[in-house]
Amino acid sequence: MALMLPVLAAFLATAACAPAQQNPSSASDPYYGSITVEPVTDATLKLSLDDAVQRGFKNNLGLKEAVDNELTLKGEKNEALQEFLPTIKFTADTGYYQHDLVALGFSKNEVSKFTGLFPGGVPPPGLALVTRDDLTDATLHYDWTLFSGPVIAGYKAAGAASRSAYFAKMTARGQVVQDVATTYLRCIADASEVENAKSQVSEAQVLLNHEHLQHLAGTAANLDELRAKVELETQQQSLIAAQNQLDKELILLKREIGIAPGQPIELTDPSPYTDLAAQTPEEALATAYKDRQDYQNLQNQAIEYKAIHAAYRSQRLPTLKFSSYYQTSTVDGFGTRGNFMAFGTLSVPLFREARLRGEEDASLAEKNSVDDQLADLRVHMDQQVRSALLDVAANQKLVDVARSNVDLAARELSDETDRVNAGVDDNLPLVTAQASLATAQSNLVESQYQYNVSKIGLARACGVLEQEYRAYLGR
């Protein structure tokens, strides 16, 4: 049992899920990978945000690893539980045996020493030095550890490890929701960029047609037509880049939720937007202390390492065990005889103080390390909550500014279009106004995306992302 405890502790240290990394590769972060079980079809798969999250729960590689870790820790707990329970074992065998008495040290001279034990003082004339018999044995063994300090503390440690693995799994589910929702929102934003780029290409094409006709009529310079061509090709380049970015983000989304990269999909949810109800840092932090799974995970790790330390300390205590067995034997079919034995064993460690102190000090260091991590996590949670609230407030203001900027750019473009059509101005201010509107629309899309991502980050910091991501996104 003492050897199992450090292994259990080392395993639990890897049970907590790791945060997402910047490189979107399952080789560096399993949350960017998945188990793909459905074959590719020609039909377009319609996918809502809720559908994407549920597929992530089912197929995401990082979550599957966390579930497997939890199952392993449950197995460790059952192994520790067995130390409390009696062990009953039944064995039986039958066979034909031949015994050479000479080989066992009973020669004729040795046998003659026991002649007085035979009737009349004479050995039977048929006495052979090679004997044969049929023997059937059946034995029932019973063993039970009545008291052991390491066993008791080890079971407590295993229980804490199992609970820690559960919260690690729940943390992994939150990670899946955050990654999938962020990628889904990114795809929506990229799709909006594609639509904006298509609109800009159409407007640039209309402008080019207009300038071409004006040039043929002799009412516009060739420079205006060339400028319109440059604007059209610039918008076409933007469209190609936007479409490429969208296609790559869709592949990443499919990898996260277990859809084959070649499967056509259509996102059915529009870009959500709603103002989030104001929260104070104290309110958000109280929610985090209650609902953050990584915090509860580390709390149970602290309980586990405390129990492990107690297990090492309790190795100085006596250990009491009870054992018994009942055996029946049948020889050559001449009846069955039974044997029974029951005994208790009290083991008292007399002197191995150097080893005990070494193990105790090492486990104390591990316990103190987890306690220090728990104290640091409390401060880190405060920092995360306050930073998330600041991001939400700032991004909400950026959305308001971006919307106002789109309205102003649209009015500017409208005015410049009227001036060009009236022949008051050439198309240079018009091209500039079109570029300003395109930039304003792109900024609005990006600011809405960042606002939604910051709300997801706040929900994750409070530990309520899986339960309330719909409310935070205003869906």
C-alpha cells in the first residue's frame, strides 16, 4: 500500500486538464483533436452552436483523455477499498502421487528402527519403500486486515484522487465549450468578413462599369477607370483571403468536434450580440469560488496529499491482520479429513526510522506544494475575474464605437456617390470612402467577435460556462 501512494499522487498530478495553447494542433494540445467516427458525405451538415458543443462533448480528444483519467482513478480507489475488505480464496486439486521413501530418507535400516510400532513388532511383509496414493485437496483461505494506518489513509487519498479526477473532467468539459464556442464564433465572424468582401467586390464592379462607360463617353479620364480597376482587384484579393481564412477555421472547428475535415458544413446560428448584465468583482468571484471545477480539483488534490502524508506517518503504527483456512483431504477414497487453522498477526515496526522520516518529509513537501498552489489559485482567480470583467466592459464600448463608425462611413460613401454621379468630383474620394466603409465593417465584425469571446472568458473565469454560455452570448 505504501508503494501505491506516491504512484497515485504522481498520476493525479497529470489528471488536471491543461489550458489551451496557441498552436492549434492536437500534437501539442489534445483539445484541438477529436475522434472522428462518421464518414464524409456529400450532404451539407447543418450545425448550430449547441450541436457543435454536444459533438465536442462526445468526440473531443482532450475530454476523452480526461474521462479515461477519471476511470483510472476510480480503479485506483477500488484497489484501495479492497485493502479494507476480507480476501477469500478457494483452491482445490486432485492427483496421483508416487513417493519413494528411500529418496525421502527412509531406507530399510531406518524402517527397522520403527518395528516396535507395528503389530507383533514385525513390519508387514508387503511393506514397500515406494508408495502410491490418490489425493484430493480443497482449501478455503480467509484473510482480513483489521487495522492498518497506511490502508486507512490510503483509502482517503484514493477517494480524494477520484473526486479530483471528476473535477478535472468537468474542467475539461468547460475547456471544450470555450474552444468550440470561440472557434464557432470565429467562423461566424469570418463568414461576415466574406459577405462584406463580396459586397465590396460588387460595389467595386459597379464603380468600374460606371467609370468605363464615362470614359467611353469622354466625360471621365482614363485615370478614373484605372483607379476603379485597381479598387476592384484589391477587393477581389480581400475576398480570396477572407474565404481562405474561413475555410481553415471551419476545418479547425470540425477537428475539435469530430467531423471529418472534408465534410461540408453550414453554420446555422447568426452572430449573437446582447449586452451583458453588470457584475461586481465580488459577485463574480463568489460564483467562481463556488463553481470553478479547477479550484475544486485542486482542493481535492490538497486533501489527497494530506492523506498520503498521514499514510506515511502512520507506518509507525502496528498492523493487525486475521488469517484462517479450512482444508479437506481425501486419500485413496478412504474418507475425508478436515483441517482448520485461525491466527492473528500483529506487526510492530521496531526500527526503520531513517526511511520513515525520508518518506514523511518527501510527502510533506508535496502536500505543502499543493497547498501553495491552492493559495496562489485563489489570487489567480481574483485576477482572472477582474481581467475578464475589464475585457467585457472595454469590448462592449468598442462595439458601440465600431457601430457608430460604420454609420458614419456609410453616410460618407453615400455622399461621395452622389457627388461622383453629379460630376462634381472624381472617383478618388469615392474609392477612399469605400475602403473606409470596408474597414469599419471589418472592425465591427472583429469587435463583436472579441466581445463575445470576452463574455465566454468571463463565464469560464466564474466556472459557469457549460451551464450558462447561452445566456452569456444572449441566445
